Amino acid sequence: MHKNWPELTTQMSGALREVRGGAPEVMKGFSALARAALEPKALDTKTKELIALAISVATRCDACVGFHAEAAVRQGATRDEVMETMGMAIYMGAGPSVMYAAQAVEAFDQFKAKALQPA
């Protein structure tokens, strides 16, 4: 394991609370944008989270990889769907995306294992 993705997202959530407190109107706008973008219409929410995961890989955003891998698990994505999504991210982002795709799969696997643990 290269990174502990659940721990990374927990740590980032604390940092994001600071940003929400310091720039509340901006963050309210960002949250509204996220809700609107994720609303299921022609594409379901799971597909949109897989797209977000691919973009996270292509733009090399660690925290984004973590949050969208977790969201993909919550939306019921399968590992095969994540792997196919990583194929598109690699295609669009070349070599650096290969490295982030490996991290995204690792993040997905960790969140999936966490989701399967008894509460």
C-alpha cells in the first residue's frame, strides 16, 4: 500500500472545513455546483463519479482521487468499471496518468474493503 486513502480523505476533510469557514460563500457556491453536476439526468451519478475519478487521475489530484474513489464505491461502481475508467484516464493523460491510475485503483480497493467491514 502506497497511501492510506481513507486517512488522506479524513485529513483533507478537516482542512476543507477550515476553507469552508474562511470562505463560506465561495464554498456554498462550490457545493451547489457539485450538487448540480452530480444530479442524475442523462448520466447517472455513478457514471459521473467515474468521470470525476478519471479527471482526478488526469489532473493528478491526490485528494480528488480519494474523494471520488470513495464516492464511486458509495454509488456501487465495480472494480471492472473503475479499471475501464482508468483505461480512459490513461488514454487521455498519458504516462503520468498511468501512475495516478494505479493510485486510484488502490484507493478504490481500500474504500471497498472499508465498506465491506462490519460497522
